[in-house]
Amino acid sequence: MIEGIKLRRIRYKDIHDAGSLIRETIRASYPSAYPPRAVDFFLNYHRNKAIRERAVDGFVIVAEQNGDIVATGSIMGNEITGVFVKPDLQGKGIGGIVMDKLEELAVQSGCGHVVLSISLPSRSFYEKRGYEVTGAARIDVGMGQFLEYWEGKKTFGKNQNTESGVRSQKTRGVMVEEIHTQTDLDELDSLLWEVLWRPVGLPRDIRQSFHLEGPCREFCVRSKKGIAAGIVVRKTSAEEMEICHIAVAPEMQEQGIGLDLVEHVINMAREENCSCIRVIARNTSAGFFKKIGFNILPQIIPDHPVFKKQGVTFLLMEMPVCAKLRGGTGSQEKAGPGSPVMTMETIGVIHSPFRTKEDCPIQPLHSSEALGHVEVFEKYEAGLKDIETFSHIYLFYRFDKAGDTLMERPTFLDDASHGIFATRHPYRPNNIGMSVVKLIRRDKNILEVEGIDVLDNTPLLDIKPYIPRFDRIDTANEGWVADMKWRPKTSGRE
């Protein structure tokens, strides 16, 4: 075992070196097992842009020795997308150290198993680690050449699994697509029946008996066997969207696919300027929707006799989508007569590696290595002209998953209560947040940033450049925070 290996999350400045290491390894190890066009396929698959995307949507780690990067690996959801070790250091246990960390991240995210693609040179390495070869596959790379590989899977024991819930990572390769053909509609109906209605004894054609006003839109995620998950939505008004049905095939559950489907609907609702999404959720699935950001509404949903026999009841739940701000979550009832109502339009979406409040850091200072990207809606792209001339920018956004507003509350730094306007707690009257991030580059309407400290899919309200000459105040003090020592946050102490 080699000594002095340190693992850490990749930083933006590491991407070039990590990419060079990966390509060096591919050129050294793959030509003896693959034809030239297959090697070129691997090189393109692991280009720097792909590494950046994995750092945002998943987790990329590097192994350092004496300050040099000697290995790297990445995981997206429950799929390990590659482990590479410098050719002259292979066989010394570094790859195993990286794999241990990636598997640990999968377990912490609630994954019961991980999957990966096994290249021809690496099969023995993965089999020694307990990976089962579940199938063989090949890709036609042209000119009569093929890239052949195996599909591998490793299942973790029950003692390794964390409490299941919404995972903090996104399933790699999941593509949500809209259904347009009758064949696909019939296949989705079969899935909905098998997952939602057959277990409670409802007939095969039960969906046809539901009377929903307005046209529905169906979306799905496919696997090699066909449609593996689906969601049905409809517009109930110009500002409201409803999730009618959602189902994931049993063998595909606990991989984050349900979350991917709902996130697709959230993005669609934002693009269509909806103010909220509603769902009539079973009591058995209310926890899933609550973790995403849905709140239970007080309206009572009548019991269905067939479902009631199975102990299933229903709750009306709603998630604000940020088209309108009316004093923030939980504060509308406190507004007095004649209180002004302000309508704000989101200009984009902030994407980050953080899927849950527990994962999200407190301030940008403590997430300086976290990569993200800011997606500005195309109709506002012209407003980004010259933004790339600045090194840092302000992001203004809405805490769309914040809870009830209190005018005084303790914080993660202090058990004593302070006024909400004397803290940076997200549960604010208008739920507006602000972060300063480093601007790495601009690609049309996409801004790549470093030092992100917000949840994934946070609605963006505005962007401004950070200008030290105008914004830095050398005589400023830290108020009551000055004497407080940093400590980890606890639940409810953002």
C-alpha cells in the first residue's frame, strides 16, 4: 500500500490536471484491448467538459500525493463513472482507496447498490472488489470497430445502508422524455397499474375512469427493458400545475428516478410561469414529496373506500415554484389589510451538487470548492453581456424550500434568539437569499461558478457584479457574530 495519499473533492483548477491524468491512463492501458476508434470514444467521453458536468451533477474526487494528483474517480447517483490511476502508480492500492470513498458516498446517499461499466482491462480489479458482472454490451464506434465492455453491480449489505429517502445525488444518464405514441402510452398505463393500482385491487382500466379536466402530459424514463418510470401532469390553471400520477418500477426504485421526474416537472412549471405545483399524495408517499419541498395544505381529501381498506389515505400538497412572492411561506396570514403584493419573475435556475438542506453548506466561504452552474433563461441572455469581465458575481435567489417565518430565532452560531433581520437565516418574510460566487466562465446563457452554497434547482431572481471598489467596506464590523466560534449546523439552525 502506498503512503501519503489524501482524498478530496475536485476543485475547478484541478479539472485540467485530472483530465490529463485520465487521458494519459487511457492512452497507456486501452490500445492493447481496444481498436483505435474505441480509444477515441473513451478520450471524448472523459473530456474536461464532461468532468466539469460530473463535478456539478455528481461527485468527483481526486487522490493527491505530495501535492500532485495521482488518481481520480467520480460517481453520479448510484453509478460510478470511472476510476483512473496514473500508469506508473497502478497496482499499489490507490485505485482501491478511491473506490472505497466512492462506495462510501453511495452508501451515505442511501443507495442499496452501485453500478458501473467495466472495461476489458479492469474486469479482474472490480471482481476482486465484489462486483458481479450482470451483462455484456458493446457500442458500434464506426468503420467496423466496436467498444466492448461489461455491466457490473455491487449490492451493499443492510448494515451499510443509510436511512432511505431522497438521495443527494442525481442518477447518471437519466433522460426524461415526453410520451407521444399510443404504444408508449399503453406501456405507461401498464406501469401505473402495476405499481399504483393493482396492489390495492383496482381493475386494469382504472385510469380511464378518472375524470380530469384539461389535457394531460405524460413523461417517462426508459431502461433497456422499456419504460421504467413515468409521471402524468396537467395544467389546472394558468398558474398551477398538478402531478396526477407518478410511478417507478420496483427494480428501479431508490435510485433517485422519482426525484428526477419531479425535478423535470418543476423546471417545466417555471418555464411556463406557474406559481405552484400541487399533488394529491398518498400518506405513504407524502414523506417523499415533503423532502422535495412540498407542504401539506389544510384541505381534507375524501377517503376512497378501496384505498381505505389498505390503510391508504390522501393529502393535498403544494410546492411554490417562485413565480409570485406574497410575503414568503407562512407569512401571508400575518399580512395586514392593504399589504402590498409584489410579483417577481424568475430569470433562471441555479444548479448545484446539493440536493438536501443537510448537504448544503452555510455560507460560500465554507463551500469555496463547490462547483455549480447558473442557467439564465434565454429571453434574459442579452442581459449577460460583459458579465464575464468580472471575477465574482452576486446571485439573488429565493429560498423556495424555506419554512415558516419567525421574527426572532436562534441560529447555528448561537443558541440565543436574534431578530431575523440581524441573521442570515433562510426562513425570511420574503425568502430572498444572496451569495457571492466566483465566475469561472460563461457559455451563452450558462454561467459556471465556484463557491456555490444553495440547493439544486433554486430559482434565480437577479445577478449583479461584485465590484470591490463599491462593495468592500474596510471599517465594517461583525456585530453580535464577532465573538461567536464556528460550529456545525444542527437541524433548523440554518
